[in-house]
Amino acid sequence: MSKNDYNAVFYETLSIEKDKDITKLKYQDIEEWDSIGHMSLVSNLEDKFQISFETDDIVDFSSYSKGIEILKKYKVEIK
């Protein structure tokens, strides 16, 4: 999968301007990535990549980069 697909989910779900660097973004760094935003992000990633996160992975999904790491577990390579 394309990094653009992954990024698009972040930009759209968390209402981030497309010119912002999100690669160092962490949970609760911005107001939009609160607990509700987190569940929306997880849900939209599940829809986009046709996977279902385990509960532990939802809890561990604490940053942009951690999300890429977790997706590898589900055979989703972000390139």
C-alpha cells in the first residue's frame, strides 16, 4: 500500500492540513487525536486496508510511526 493512502487517512480523519508534516505525530499531540479521534482513525484504517485491529494493537497505536509498525503485523506494508 502507498504511504499516500496511510497519510490520507490521518489527514482526513484528524482534519489536518495536507501541508503539515505528520510523520512525528503522536496520540494527543493535537486536539483532534483524542480518544474519539483515535477510534475514528482506527476504524478508517481498518476500512481502508480491510483489516481488523486486535484490542492490544488499538491501545498500542500511539503514533504515526507505531501505526506503520502495527500494520505490518496485518501484512500491510506502507511504502
